[in-house]
Amino acid sequence: MCASIIRPSPPCRSALFASNRATKTTFKAPRMAASASAYQKLLTVGTKIIGVGRNYAAHAKELGNAVPKEPVLFLKPTSSYLENGAKIEVPEPLEALDHEVELAVVIGQRARDVPEATAMDYVGGYALALDMTAREIQSTAKSAGLPWSVAKGQDTFTPISSLLPKSMLPDPHNVELWLKVDGEIRQKGSTSDMIFKIPFLISHISSIFTLLEGDVILTGTPQGVGPVKVGQKIEAGITGLLDVHFDVGRRHRHS
């Protein structure tokens, strides 16, 4: 048993991908994901979520941003995770949140100052994630030169799928991501359009932050981001591999 889910002991961290390795041979259909126990460990073992902004040129342009010359990074707390099928909460007084569908890279072992040539050795698996964003708050923060933490890090703002083993994505730079709102396609794009590829991201990020097992890198979103309101339903997926669904509701703060 883990000594702490806030700062897990080394045996707890290693248990995430020990479980993943143990279940690799049980996959019999391409749409099956890892076990429930591995999913729970994914949600509790990692210490941080690193977001990569503007990593698809078309998305950067649709928001009026320049295409970056180096990765735009931000941090999200792991308390923002939301399990598949649960409710995304829109905090009062906001009317909507923006959806951003992303391929998530799950780190498999401690990584610090990792060379780009060996960076993929540190990948433990993948997941599909949504980077829910309070765009009004983010726009105000950007104008004032402030961080994006409040806009991106609130509870339920990182809905995430179960863990996919590396073997199910032999080429993570050639998968299709999609997202629907109330059955209407909003986003559809290929990870081949990433500006900064996964090996470079791992190398670059590990030169700034030490990456630990279970940490997640959100690799950016294709174009088509937009608002989703209370009462709507989001479906998203990696074509041919998995899909997730979330209802959108109102968050009422406890007095």
C-alpha cells in the first residue's frame, strides 16, 4: 500500500508500470484499455501535469497567437484529474469552459536532463486528456502577464482516460484525436501536426523539471477549440483505440 498519495514512496510509484507491464498481454481488442487498478494509480501516483501550449500551429493561429519558437509550458495540479464518465464542473460565475483534446504522455521512470535520442525510453504509456480552460480568466491573466493556473488548474479541469501501454501506440506522432460536443464534431486532428515532437518535449522539460513516474505531459491540442456549457456532453477519443465521455455541470461552492 502507498504510504502517501501526495508524495508516494518509490515502491508506490513503481507499482504503476509494474501493473501496466503485468496487464500488457491481456489486451485482446484495440479498444480495451488498462485495468481499473492501473487507472486509479495513474490518477494518484504522478506529482504533476505539464501542459504544452500552442503546440499545433493551426491552434495557435485560431487564438491569435504566434507560433512559438520553443515550448510554452504551464503546470496543472493532479487534483484537477477527472475520471472517465464523471462530471466536468463549470465554476460560478463562468458561463462556459473551452475544450482542448490532447494526447497525454505518461512518464514511466525518473527523468532528468534526458537526451532527445533516448527520451522515448522514459515513456511508460499514453492517455487521452482534455485540458479544460476558463478562457475568460486565461485572457485576463495573459493581458496582465499573470500565470494561467486559475484558468487551467481547477478541480475537474483535466479529464483523462485510462492508461494505454506503449505497445498500443507504436507511432504516437501518427494518431487521430477527435472531440464532439452534443454529437457534433468540434476537433479532429493528427498528432503528426505537433510542432515539438514528444522526444524533444521530454528532453526539454526534463532539463527544467525532474520528471517522475506517473507525471503527465499534455502535448497540445489541434484546432477547433471552443466553449462548452452546462448541460452539454463531451465525447472524445483516439481513433481506433479508445473514447471517453463527460457531462458538463455547474460547480456550486460549499459554504
